[in-house]
Amino acid sequence: MNSGFHSIISTAGRRATRLMGITALFVFGHGAATSAHADELAGVGKVSLVLGKAYLESAGKPRQLIRSGTEIHVNDQIVTEANGHVHIRFVDSALVSVRPDSLLEIVRYDYDAHNPTQSSIKLNLVEGVTRAISGDGARSARERFRLNTPIAAIGVRGTDFVVSATGQSVRALVNEGAIVLAPYSSECLAIAFGPCAVNAVELTQESLQVVQLDGSTPLPRLVPAPDERGPLTREEVEIADVDSGAEEKTVGTGVYLETVTSRRVTEVASNTVVPPVKPGPGPVTPPVIRDYTPSAGVASSALLGQQMVWGRWTEGQGANERITLALNEAQQGRAVTISGSAKPVGFGNEYGLFRVETDGTRVAAGLGVVTFGLDTAQAFFHSETGVVAMQVNSGSLSVDFNQNNFSTQLGLNHATTGRVDFSAAGRISDGGYFHNNTDTQTMAGAVSIDGAEAGYYFEKQLNSGSVKGLTLWDKQ
């Protein structure tokens, strides 16, 4: 999503405004903690400011409304609504701003105050926009810092950068220092740390450019920063003097920050919404939230033209079925994948994934690394109160046929559950079959023989029920 990206460009063009006091937004003491290892019981940061609505999602805990002073732990997810904006100060004095309509996950935060070079830090921007100013951990252990996005990894060679990410694209700008952005591959795995060297592009503050990766090209590229320089939004104030301190006050429905050193007051309305702006000159457009679930069931004629289809062993979800065929249709010219049992795949033994296998069951040789784009999906939240259809807002799937591994991510949403993130990685066989099972989730799928299509089902357990769904993918 590009929400807030215009303010990124404005920031780069307005370094002279850095005496404004956003730095004062991130306020809690330097001595609050001296070490943060990946222990979920130990906090690794605190929220210093929250505007609008934002939520903290933690495994095994109910969803929590974020407030100033909320403690952040490893594996927490920070979810902001359209008017939400959260600022976090971490134990190594790193500063992170999570902008509206975003989801940021704290994957790892091992900070060793006695030996900072041994620190390991990983954040995952599932979607949205975030700004990060490196703390002592990232500055001292640059080869152990990573910001992941759905399609690319970002390492740092500097201190201040902004990233905008969706399931299909990522854009980044550097305010100070440098970053290294690279697409995932066999040499750049999401599970790794630090900058990737293969297919990487380095962006420095002097370039006055933006690094971008999307479906239009296989590799990241530098593009000119827009010439248009609008003012900073009322919500995004420049981070300037991190040690100046600030006092947060509530006045009616608004919040303002008073910079202690300058006594300058900046008012920020808590209901401010930053409209997304297209990169480069052009009109402002309303935000678009993608849903890969068709509004109505896909016609059988359209599905029958695909190599990979889902067939229903049962009636499934009835009128809510969107991307499946009756079993007799799915079987026409196709074989069921994953195993030879009668009902090898599908949650609740309700579905089977079928593919064309006229040339045998081994995937074609020499496919290399293939990136798939999400074509269609359907998902449901199952609980004691019933079954409801969810949105599938984003997705990524990468298969490395050279190293025989895969990785995937999905972003789902419903008013009942809030944002749900699904991710998995593992091995893929010569027959193109892949799966991943843990205590809380399971998935299995396959690619077509020519490597041009893919599909998998997934299940994830939540505290109040489970999310179950089907996906179909096309090679990008």
C-alpha cells in the first residue's frame, strides 16, 4: 500500500525542518532496560505516542488497544487503523513509527548492552508504512539487523529510512545513511539476518532517489524521487532531536506534544487521516484495500481453463464458495495432488487440489527461482458461533526449484479477528508438492508441472477459533 508515502518524499526534501519535535514523540528513559533477549516475558520497547486507534496482537492473549506506555514484546504485532499512528522506542534507543493502515511484527529483538555487536534484530512489515531510526543494536551489528517485507529484505548501512510495502511491491527512501534492498531468493531467505548481497540495490541519502521492487521487473531498481514537495502532514512531524524530550497532553479529541527544550507546541489531531498519494506528480487517490476473494463464485468455465483447480469433496461453504469446482468438474483431465489417498488435502476433508499431469508428475527442470502472485483466494473464520468469510488482502509465494524450498505469506482480515498473518516455509519435492506443519498451523499445496501455477490450503489456530482457506497463484 502507498498510504503515507507522499510524506516520505516530503521528509526527504525538508531536512531543514528537523528542528520540529517529533523526536520528542519517542519518550521513555535511556536506562529503562540494558538487555533484551528473545524472551517474550521481557519487554523490548514501549509505545511513546499513539494517535487514533491501534491494537497490539500477541499470541495467546486477547487483542489489546494500544496506549501510550504500552510495553512491546518479541512476537507482538502492531496493527494501526486508518487513523492510527504509533511511535515506539526500543531498549537500544531505536525509534520506529508505524503509520496508518499498517501491520508491523517484532520478530526478534536480542540486544546485548554489554556487547552490542552480538545483537540480533528482525522486524517484519507485513503491510503499510514504517519509519525506523536505528538504535545501538542495529548500528553495532549491521549484519544482524533485518527488516522483512512480503517480497524483499532490507538491511541497513545507516540510521534513518522509510519503507512502504504491500504483498506485491515495496518502496523505500533513506533520510540518513544507506539501506540495501534485495528480493527473496535461495541466497536471500526471509529467515536470515542482515543485508542480502545477491540481486541487491543500495540506496544512500545522497541519491535523492527511491528504491522500488514490484511485479513490473524481477529486480529492484532506483527511480527518481518525485519533484513535488508538499508540506509535512499534520500527523507526521519530523524526528529531530531525540534527546529533547516531550510531554504528551490530551486536549479534547486531540493530542499535542510540547518540546521541552524549545517550548514549541505542535498540535496533532488524533483523527487525522493521511491520504495515500501516488508516487510522483498526480492527483490524490482514495485508499484501496485489495481483497483477493471474488465477490461472487468464479464461473466454472473460467476455472476449467486453469491447470490447478480446487474441487469440493462435500458441499463446502455453499453459497460462500468462490474459487472451487464440484468434484466431477475438477477431475476432468486432472489428478489430485499431495498424495494418493482419497482425500489428501483440504481442511475438514472438504477440498482437493487437482492439476493437469499429461507429461508426468515431475516438475519441469531448470525453473530456477519463481515468484508467484496471488490470483484468487477464499478463507473463513470458524468459531463456536459459526463460520464467517474473511478478506484476503495480500499474499506472496516464492519457490526456489534449485534449492527445493519455498516461502509464503498471507494477510487476512475480519472485524471479528482483526488482522491475521499467515506465513510458512519449507521444502518442495521433485513432484512440486510442499507442506508445513506446526502446533498452531498447517498447510499443503503443489505447483503445476510447468511451474506456472500453484495452489495451497492453510489452517491457523487462533484463541477464539481457526482460520481456514484456499489459494491459487500465477507465476509473475
